[in-house]
Amino acid sequence: MNQPDLTASVLTEALPYIQRWQDQVVVIKYGGNALAGAVGGEGERTALESFASDVVLLRSVGMRPVVVHGGGPQIGALLSRLGKDSRFVDGLRVTDAETLDVVRMVLLGQVNPDLVAAINVHGPLAVGLSGADTHLLRTQTADPALGFVGEVTEVNPTVVERLLEQRLIPVVATIGADELGQAYNVNADTAAGALAQALRAAKLIYLTDIDGLRRDVADPASLISRLTATELAEIVADGSIGAGMIPKVASCLQAVRGGVGQAHILDGRRPHALLLEVFTDAGVGTMVTPG
Ligand code: ADP
Ligand code: MG
């Protein structure tokens, strides 16, 4: 196929998807690991620019994207510059008061404004928020052993809905707060799932640093392209899912059982993975459906 023919066929293939997802809310969790093609380096810039233009494209064809981001490697990098170790339990960062300060500095001072700025290169579209804004993510202590790690008790999505009504793109940093205004570090996977559920999103998409959910993390051939919530629950129960994948699959399960149309886990380091998932017949990564 020559170039114009190829362009025409790509656009034609996308048409039914553009129609299907018209006006639908899609919550996209952009992992710190997907962003960190190379932390702070050229990889990160390119990954960020390509992600931003994909999100703007989704919005421009009529979808309502909401971005929720993490910042694990970026937080880890600042902590190590400050001579502090990172410690994780089941994929959750143990967060003492000093670590909480660093988490807030990195998410609210660096990752969130970088994402907002990258999107706004394309027009006045993105608005940065944190979960502490207008009670968006109400939290309480998840487990005293984890320190200031917040468990989401309530989601108040009104501010996000208002921005979506205005065709703006909310970009949410996952810092939550309790009734007294105490800040908490909320795992971004958990927050994205809870927000998707509260918004009754059509899709929840996790962009991470692996091609999807694998039966055996070490074996690329064991990628699971599609499974139901019931099948996923069985895999979770048999204990073969580790580290950072645990909060992702738990939130996928909860979200699709709570009314989200479908959940996806994709490799966000792959250029335009988001577009391939949404607009092509091929589909990429892992898709979790209700049932
Ligand atoms: P993110 O920044 O996207 O949240 P994480 O490192 O927290 O990234 O989570 C992704 C990681 O989960 C993968 O890089 C992989 O090492 C790990 N993982 C553990 N078990 C599995 C599994 N069964 N399939 C895929 N990835 C897994
Ligand atoms: Mg993670």
C-alpha cells in the first residue's frame, strides 16, 4: 500500500471505534515506569510527548479522557538523592512523614505539571488536580505499618465531571486527604480504578512497563490477551501475580465488577499503545471484561 492508501485505510479502520467511544469517559493511568523510558532523560521526554499527543487525539475525536498518574521511579530517584531508601510491601510504598513530603513534591511539583504542560502544547486543554481537591479522593490509613498510605474511602468526582463537561482533560495526582486535611499517598492504580468506577467510565486503561498480564512474569509468551473478571480472580488467588501488578489487577477486578465497561493493561513504553488499543482491530496488551 502506498502512503495515502495506508492513511485512508487506517482512518477507515478507526471509524467504528471513534463512533463507539464518542462521549465516553476513559480513565488512563499513566505509570511512572511508562513515563520513565529513562528517568529524566531523552526517553522520558519522548514518552511524555507521545503520550500527550495520544490523549489529545482521543479528546479531539470526542472521547472524554481522564489521566491519573503515578511517579514511583521519580519519587525513588529524589529519595535516593536525599539518601533515603524506598521500601515496598505488596507493591505499596511504605510512606513515613518525610517520604510523604517527597511524594507530594514529586507528584505535585514535577510529574503533574510536566504532564499538564505536555498536553497543553496542543491547546488549552489540561487541568492539573490532586485527590485533595474538592474531596476528590477521601482517604484513611490503609495499614498503620505502611505509614501515610491512604485507602480510598470515598470518591467525589464532581470536579472531574465538570471539567469533562467543558471538554477539558483532568490530570489527577493521587494524593488523598482525610477529614482533617491530613494528606495521604494513594497508590495510583487503586485511585484510577476507584475514579473510573465513580465516573462509570467505559474504559480503564493502565499504561505500564510490561506488555500486559502474564501467567509467568518471566515468560513473554505467557501474556494473557483477554480474560473475564472471574478468570482474573482465579489467577489472583493462585498467587502468581507479584509486585506492582497486584494493585493493578485488584483495581481492574473491582472496577469491572463495579460497572466499568472494560479494563486494559498495556505497555506504555510502546509508542502509541493507547491509540492501538482504542482504534484498531488488533488490540494490544491484556483486556479484562465483566463476567
Ligand atoms: P507502574 O509504574 O506501571 O505501576 P509497576 O512496576 O508498579 O509499574 O508494575 C508493573 C510490574 O509488575 C511489571 O514490570 C512486572 O515486573 C510486575 N509483575 C509482577 N507480576 C506480574 C505478572 N504476572 N504479569 C505482568 N507483570 C507482573
Ligand atoms: Mg505501580
